[in-house]
Amino acid sequence: MRALVTGGLGFVGSNLVDRLVEKGWTVYVIDDMSSGSYLWKNDSVKEYYYDDIGLLSSVFCEDVDVIFHLAAEARIQPSFQNPHLWQKSNVLGTSVVCDYARTRDCKVVYAGSSSCYGGKLKNPYTFSKKLGEEMCEMYSKVFGVSTVTARFFNVYGPRNPLIGEFTPIIAKFEELKSKGLPLTVVGDGKQRRDFTHVSDICDGLIQLAEAVWQGEIFNFGTGINYSINEIVDLFESEKVTLPKRRGEAQETKADIKNTQKILGWEPKYKLEDYIKEIINEL
């Protein structure tokens, strides 16, 4: 199998690239380095392209079986500051990928977001990811391109990025715990989230690449959620509170019955075990 991974130097992308290489795939990567790291390069990758996804058709001309489209402007809160950039990257960028797949007769596996369940008009980020899903579905229904969306639920694990105030919560808590600082909780901490290990996400993405789809959507979570206060307790830490932030859902919890039934996919990692390992290593 031959694959192009957009955003292949990012958190999920670099983990996926390593997994594909281990399985003997020929892998290409395109990444504009806006959130990736050269530290995560895999020497077995056929070639890295350090370009914007909008330039895909002009910088990349290899035949591949599937494009894993993970490149995106991420995070809810920053999207309020520059909504146009989020639409350009996540909507137009997805259109570029789908059209490349149309002309090259390859599949698209798209990285969606569980934030869509909170309502697509809640913030610019969620809106852009939902339109990306619909872009994929349109290319399937109109042009016959095999597309499928994997909706991620709060991914954690190795290489989770540290990006200051908007660092994903598990990585943020890891960092604060390692420094002996109290954990920062937004609002009352009663909001609940479903957390998924990046290794389970990679398993699911690869399974999706092995079939032909017509714009279907699959949830990749655990079906278990935790309040942020419960996460603080698992870290055995004190907390400080910050003001509630706009645009964020009160609760996420993956319904994975369809994913289990159709793909046979099951999450292997438990958040409690991951946190225990972190505490034991400190």
C-alpha cells in the first residue's frame, strides 16, 4: 500500500506514519510545519514535502492508494481570533485533497472532530471540520471518490503537543504535574470528555483505509467519559480554576457501536492506566 499523510509531522500524523512504516507501507508526507516537529521525522518515509496543503497538486505527483488527511488548523479557542484561516485550511484544504483524489483515483480518510456533536455553529473550528466532512461526502456522492470520516474524541498519548494555554488537557496536566504545579481547570470542572489513546486512533485510521466508502462517519472513542474534576483526582493533584470558555460543549461521549460492528475496532488503552504510568514515572 502507498499512502500520503497530510499533517504527517503533527501529533496524530507522526504516530500514524510510524505505524504505516512498520506495516511496510510506502509513505509520503506533506506538512507545512505549523504544528509539527522535525524531531518526529521517520527516516523510512519515501519523501517529506514541507508545503501548504493548498499546493498539493503542484508539489506532489505520486500515485497513492489513500490519502490520510490530518492536516488542519486545530483547537476551538484560537479559531475565534482568525475564523477565516480556519475555513481556508480546513474547508478549502479538504476540497484540495478530495479533488486530488478525484483526479488520481485514490481514497481519502479524513480526520473529523467529536466537537461536531455539540453543534456545528458553536465555534469556527467545529464549523470548519463539519464542512470538511460534508466536502468528503459530496465528493463520494457526486464523483465516486471513496471518502470516510474518523471522528476523534480527545486524543492523548506520545507527542501530544504543548502549545501553551490551549494545550490538550491530558498533556497540559502531565506538564503541570511534572512541575509540581496545581492543575488548571476551566469553569467548574463538571464538563465531561471521552479520551482516546493515539495508538487506538491509528489502528482505526488504518482499518478505514482498507475498505471503500461513500462519506460514512465513524466515531473513535471509548464510550466512557470523565469530568475534568475526576481527571484531576486521577492525577492526585490540587487544582486552580480559570473562567469558563465560550464555544465548548458540556459533554462528549462516543457512541462506538457502529464502529465496533462494522470495523470490529475496539479501544485497547485505558486513560486510568496511562495516568498511573505518568505518576509512577515522576
